[in-house]
Amino acid sequence: MSDLSKIPVTVITGFLGSGKTTLIRHLMMNPEGKRLAILVNEFGTVGVDGDILKSCADENCPAENIVELANGCICCTVADDFIPTIEALMALPVRPDHILIETSGLALPKPLLKAFDWPAIRSKITVDGVVTLADAEAVAAGRFASNEAAVKAQHEADDSIDHETPLSEVFEDQISCADIILLSKADLAGEAGLAAARAVIEAEVPRRLPIIAITDGMIDPRVILGLNAKAEDDLAARPSHHDGATDHEHEDFASVIIDLPEVDDPEVLVTAIKRLAREQGILRLKGYVAVTGKPMRMLMQSVGERVRYQYDRPWGTVPRKGQLVIIAEHDDIDKASICAVLGV
């Protein structure tokens, strides 16, 4: 089977809240005449991102072309989840022209790329490219070291000691695996922030890569689709902290699901979420909220203390049940304390 007959796959990776789902929504609205299929992987059992994307389904990417894998990192469940799902997408009645894979924010992309060499699929699909999103504002602020001054002092005391946090390790692996890097939320970072974020990333990448600033996922699809990188054949150029390891663990991270009663004032909830980020180190929050007197469901998302919410669609016949998925480093997550702050 020639390369021309293979379905191209774009792997979209990036840290928690970097804007992967927003980018995919933009691609769905601007498919350049392509029929898309999408595989979404989430950390936690409540699928928020997949639900968001299905609400945008149309003839170019119908709902049946959007598949979600929840509660399991895609790079750790290749045989059980990824291969069968990809085979199912390739077997759709109308063959997709391009497949988009949104990894979870905690996923390492390189083990996923290795899966494309599996006999069942290697003659049928190819990795067109790996797109890594990085939150420009967060990177510029040095969010991947809990105490930069202390880390610097320790390094100066003993250069042989590696004091990187799990967050920085995930970030660096995602950057190293990329074919193109998108600095998301450029409007929040500003020119100085973009310059600082670009400098951080340029210091980490193992080879020269295009780095492009974007806002709200807006980019010409021609820039990131059709790269023809054949990334599965180029693994040596994509170093990872886990090269040589048979697998990797996500024990440094944990998630909890919080059931919420109806809320009277969303701003009270926003204040509580900011407090959780500030006092309990919550990295990411996403979910749905029922607001008293409102027929529309509220979509709530946060990265650190930055909280965004919007009414996305009517509850209809679905029970008005609020649920939040909260992700934090393992030592920081305490469901009882989280519920106390949220008042549930």
C-alpha cells in the first residue's frame, strides 16, 4: 500500500488547558474540504472535551466520527484502546480523509507514535505531524517549576542532581516530539510574554521548529495539516525522558469527580475554584454546572486561577446534574478538602 493511500493522522498534544479542544473546534469549522474523524483522550471518567466537540459535529465531521477514550492515558493503553479505536475509525462507512487525535494533557506523545508501527495499522495510516500547544502566558510565568529560586540554588550546589518536576518532564517530552509548536492564548501573554515563552521553548527543543503564536485556536489549517512528517519513521529525532523505558506512570497526577447541586451564583463557584488553585494546587478543572433558573447548561473550565465559563446548550431531558473533573498532582489532591471549599 503506497503512502498516498494511507490516512494521515495529526496528533495534537499539549499540557492541561493549553487549548487543544479549541484548536480542534476551529479545524472542524475550517476542514479545507476534508472529512474528519477525531479521537479524544481524557484524564478522568467524565468526558467533557468529547462532548464539546460532538456539539460541533456537521457533515464534514459527524458525531459518529468523534470517539472518546476516557479514564486512561492513550499512550499507556495502546493495545487495549488505541489500536481498536483507530481500526474502528478506518472502518467507518465513509472513510475519513484525516484523523485528529487529541491526547490528554498528561500524555507523552512518543509512545503513541511508536504504536503506528503496529502491523494492524502501519500500512493504513501515517502520522502527518505532531502539533504541540503551549500556554504562552503560563510558560512565560515559569509554571513548570514550583520554586524557581530553590531549584536554581540546588542546581548550583550539585549539577548532577535532576530536580525537574513531573510537570516539566511532561512539557519537555511534548515539546521534543513536535513538528510544530503553537503558543496559545497569545492575547493574554502579550508581546513580552510571547517573547519569554518562545525563549523557554527554544532552549528546550532538540531541533529547530516553527513556533507560532495563536489566539482562540485560530490558525490556517494549511499550516498544521498536510505536513507529511511521517513522524512514526522519525522517532530518533524526538528524544524523551522515557526513552528506553517499557512504560511510564501517571502516579504523580490524580483526578477526582465532584457532583454539584444547582448553584445560584456562578461567581461564587468561580471564587471557590480560584481558591482551590491557590491553596490546593489544582492544575485543571472542567465540567458542567446547573444554574438555578437557567435552562442552559453551563460549561466551566479552569487552568490554575484562570476560570472561564459559558452556557453551551439546553439541559433538555438530561438530568440537571452538575459534575466537575479536577486534576492535580497526586500529593495535592484531597477530595474532602476540595468538597469543603466548594461547599458540597
